[in-house]
Amino acid sequence: MKLDEAKQQFIQNWGALGTQWGINRTMAQIHALLLVSPDPLSADEIMSQLQISRGNTNMNVRDLIDWGIVEKVLKPGERREYFSAEKDIWKVAMRIVRERKRREVEPILNALQQLKEVEKEGNEKEVKEFTNVITDIQKFADQASRGVDGLVKMDEHWFTGTLLKLFK
């Protein structure tokens, strides 16, 4: 397989995978392109290589920067902005996990806390069942949140070293 064909296939597959991570296909494709590019790319280069509009490019690059997996790169003497992806896949994965937790898990935890504070009026049996279910879900979500926090804090070298020991 030629390099250009392999790059295109990778970009398409990463785009499909990104939708499962909770980001849109184009955002994941831009990320894939930046991952495999040896040098930072301008918005014009991204647009040209992926055949997407300027607005789509700018919006998705901003989102990737917000997620912390792409950064702006300033080149001396250049007026255009260039963009580069974090190449360390462990860091990328941890940033995605952290961002998804912030966007998805934390709002659920807040909502569950508010739901627990239901008024104790009405059918006592229904109120008790409702609060028990909400409390159980909140306990599970809290444990999942703490697990994600532990994973994010884990030192890469410790993790890699432990994996290598397991395979010996």
C-alpha cells in the first residue's frame, strides 16, 4: 500500500473511531491528519487535504484545541497559524477521557444530586424507591468518576512498566 493511500485509510478509520469517542467525524479526521503530519499544518492545508470548508476547519480545530489534543504553532515570519497534534497517544487518550468526564459524567452527577433532593410529600413508598434508585446510580457514577480520575493521574511510565512486567 502506498503512503498516500495508507494515510487516507488511517484518516477515514480515525474519523469513524472518533464518532465512538463522542466527537464528530470531521474533527477526528483533522486530528488524524495532524497526527500523521511530520510538520504543523495551516488551516488552508487542512482544508485542501480533507476537502472541507474553512468554517468547518476552523470550528473543528478550535474544538481540538479546547480538548487539549491540538495546539497552535507560530512560525517566525509567517502570518498564518499552524496546528500540530499531540503525538503521545497515551496523553491524547487521557485528555479525551478527562474531557468526556467533564462534559458527560460531571453534569450527570450534578443532576443526580439535585434529583435526590426530592420533596418527601406524596406516596412514601414511591418517594423511597425513587431516592434509593437515584442514590444507587449516584454511587455507581461516583465510583466510575473516581476510577477515571485514578486512570488520568496514573503515570505513563508506571503503566507501561507494569504492562511490560505482566508480559514477561
